[in-house]
Amino acid sequence: MAKIYVFDHPLIQHKVSLMRDKNTTTKEFRELAKEVAVLMGFEATRDLPLKEVEIETPICKAKVNMLAGEDIAIVPILRAGLGFVDGMLTLYPNAKVGHIGMYRDPETHEPVEYYCKLPNDIDKRRIFVVDPMLATGGSAVDALDAIKKRGGKHITFMCLIAAPEGIKALSEAHPDVDIYIAAKDEHLNEDAYIVPGLGDAGDRLYGTK
């Protein structure tokens, strides 16, 4: 069963609160998204495997722990998921980056896939799918379907804000995928926006309407 982790770290709570404020500028919002991604990525990668290697310090030879491999892929759901990529690459600069394009049909609120480009060796990589908002869960479920269809296996989903409806939908559709959430909100409104939320994350990241 999926592990659902809601962060309670004061720094994350503070930065998410700043992102919620409608007066936060596009520049500030973008910077905060990167900072939150770094903080979340630190915890989400806690179980990465280590190996013991021998190095030589200025004093002597020593056995130390290093990552067993850097076979990581970061897959943002376009376009808002791009706001998390730079933060994750700060932690893992050698990671490969795939992209999945989804948009929400304004009438049905259902996700529509329009683009998918993943690393050729996606089946061998630890995958972090990132998207700021987990609302209905439709885009996340479909994105994970697309990744699994192309061979992806070991997947973690990271989001900024989630509604209970989205958490339920994603965890039921993909019980093998752990979910990391910066803030869990109350519910969805009639337009399928998270309440209280922060508005449209893509628009706030890129200054569009």
C-alpha cells in the first residue's frame, strides 16, 4: 500500500503559506517552488540505497557511504510540474528528466495527454513524478499509467498541495506509488480547484492567465 507523507516541517509550511498569498509575485512564487522542491526532495529520497567505498582523506584511508547509483529520473507533469525540476536537480544534478504533457478539459475536468518523452532506460530508474497540485487526481493517475506503460516501475509522486479527493484517487489507482505532499487542503470546489489552494500553479509560475 502506498505511503502518504504530509510534511509538517516549519520551513515548508512557511514557504507554502507565502505561495498561497495572492500578492506573491511570479518571481517569488517560482523561487519558492524551487526551495520547497529541495526540502521535499531531501526527505523523499531518504531510502536511496548506499554502498560502502574506500577513499583517502587528507589524514588516512577511510570506508565511507556513497549512493549506490544515480539512476534517477525526474518527470514533471507539464506545465506546472516544471517548477519543481530545478529544485530536484539541485539535489541530483545527474538525473535524467522526462516530460509528460497533460491539460484539463474545461468542460469535463478530465485530463488529456498531449506529450510524453521519457528517458530510454526509464525501466531501470528511480522515478520522481512532480506536479504542484493534486486536485481530482486525474492527471497524476494518467501520468503514472503512461510511465508504467513505458516500463517505469519504482515511482514516487511529489506535489505541493493536495485535496482529499486527489489523494484517494491516486492511492487507489496506484497503491505501489508513495505520495509526498507539502500541504493537505480541505476539498475541491465546483470548478475542481483545491480550496483554499493557491490558484492555478502554472499561471502563477509563468505569469499567464
